[in-house]
Amino acid sequence: MSTPTESPLAITDYTVTSALGCGRAATLQALRDSRSGLRHQRFDTATFSAWIGMVDGVDDQRLPPSLADHDCRNNRLAWQALHADDFIASARRASAQYGAHRVGVFIGTSTSGILQTERAYRHRDPLTGALPSDFRYAQTHNPYSVADFTRRALGLRGPAFVVSTACSSSAKVFGSAARMIRAGWIDAAVVGGVDSLCLTTLYGFRSLELLSDEICRPWDAQRRGLSIGEGAAYALIERDGPAPAAWLLGVGESSDGHHMSSPHPQGTGAAAAMRAALDQAGLQPSQVDYINLHGTATPSNDAAEDLAVRSVFGTSLPCSSTKGATGHTLGAAGAIEAALCLLALQRGLMPGVLNLRTPDPALQCHIIDANREAALQTVASNSFGFGGSNACLLLGAAV
């Protein structure tokens, strides 16, 4: 073990909502049951069907009058997630302990409320082309809207911003919060990711030929692409909080800029992020018990990540991708999969890859295709985005 470059920070509470269910208990049960939340269906006015991970109950959410201007699917999803697991109470406890101005809000998203704009364009004035008068771009579509919404919903007044680096977005906010706390700007932070389904995402990934016409199959020899999901997850990170649920041990980030949408084929940037996380935590690769892979089920992404993981950890470390359960939740993926890793630490569960039929013989990571139970001390979570934006989180058990 080497000396960590930064001291760990306490993660005192967290919550997760996805196609698997709303809250930790529902999510854990779905993982234990090896149940996927993906369904073959159409979304909104899409002219094609796809396997998607839709969150139940989003359309039934009703925002309070004080937040009515923020009403859109993305913020309704955020509202639903904030109320799961009584997370709001933890955030308000931190606000009372440190002061509302000393609690930051850092959220990752990619598409934010684009669906709201898509719907507004359907109702343009036929003569002038003007958007409907009740359309609120700043409060709904704008990427910052979800951080603004979260901040207002929790009554916080500390620094707030959104990170939008595609699929690494809500992993990177853990690093943003840690730097703010260590710099003394804040004492605690609400971090998370929220991304909701929209037509731009579905048609966009379809045009890139990355959207599979069957349920996604990470690490499979015949994998054909990803399945899109939606979801939200939040965590509370504190400098001096109550008994932690887990520890944030290290955050590694890198940018390789290899291609606008394809990863570096050798996974060099991804490997750099994993090594940076280990260095920050002062850990050797052998001290990590499990990795939640980015694992999108696209041919190039899985191959590149396999090379990256092997170059850092070898081939004996148990790994799995949970995107066969949740779908690829894009900007929310980092936070959602961090929450799944926190469940793994607390409950001793390594979730197996779903939908894997024939393992790809060219990929050599130690993929687990069925749930395993074990006492875990340290887990890693990988999130790699378009443009070579890479992040790796290292999380440690509380005891």
C-alpha cells in the first residue's frame, strides 16, 4: 500500500432510481433476482421500438407550486429520486449542521430536459414558428436546470453546477465535490446524476449505429450495441458527517480525445483514469475486490475497456456491467453505478452480467455472469464518455 494523496471523504447517504425500481430496497431486490428493467417498447412519438429502461411513475410526479416553472420529465425524475430513501431528510440535516451556503450541489447530465423542447417544437405557432409561451428553456431544457432544481428543492445555497461530459458526467461530479470540500469552499455536497429519455438520444444513437435491436449483452461475442435507459441517483458527501455509509477513497479522471464518439482502441485514457484513482487512494490494484465496468455492450467500447482493465488489474479481478439491468443511463450512469457499488459494499453482492449468452473469447477480463456474495472492502466503478472523457471511482466499505 502506498500513501494516499488525499484523505477519504464520507459518503453518508445515497439513493438510486432506475428501471429496476425506486430506491435502494427495490434496486437491491431486482439485482438479487437478476431481473432486468429493460423492456421492448416505443417511447413518446418514436417510430421504432427498442429495448429501453424506462422509470415507472415519472409522469405521475407533481411538482410543488414553487417549482412549477421547472416542470419537465428530467426534473420530475429528479424529484422522484430525491424522495426515495428519505434522502431529502439527510440533505436538510447537512444544511442545518453546516449552513445552507456550505452545502454544494453538483449534478451530471447529458440530455437534461431536451424532451421538453422536443414537445415544445411540436406546438409552435403555425404562422410565426414561435414556441409556446409557457415553454421555459432555462428551467427545463438547459443542462443547469437540474442542479438549480435540486438546489431549490433541498433549500441549499452553496456552489452549484452541472457537469456534462457525456457518460462520465455524474462520476466526475464526485471529483468536483471532493475538490471543493478539500479546498475549504464547502463542508458537504449533494452529488448525483439525472438523465431522462428523449427522442434526440434514441434517434441519435440509432443514427450512430450504436443502438441494438435486441436487449444489450455486455461482453457477449455477438453484442450488437447498447440499450438506452433513464434514471437518477444522489449521494451526500461530507467532511465531518455522521457514521458513513461508505468512503470515497479516490477519483481518477483523464481525457484522451481520441475520437468524438469512439474510445481509444487500446483504452489508454481509461487505464490512466483507473491508475489515477488508485494513486489518490494509495491502493494497489490487488486491493480492489470488484469493478463495475462501463460495459456498454458496443463492440469497440467493451474491447477497449477490456484492454484497459487488464493493463491495470490483470485478469483475475471479478468484473461485471450492470447496463443489462438498467440500460445505459448516459449522464446519470456514473452516479447510478456508484450507487450500485455502494449497495455491493453494504450488502456483499457482486451483480452478475445479464443477457450474456456466449462470452467473447477475445475479451479476457474475469466477467461474472451470475451474482456472487462476498465481503467487499474496496470496489471501483468505471465511466467513460464521448470525446475520451474518462472517470474511475474507488469506494470503500465503512467498516
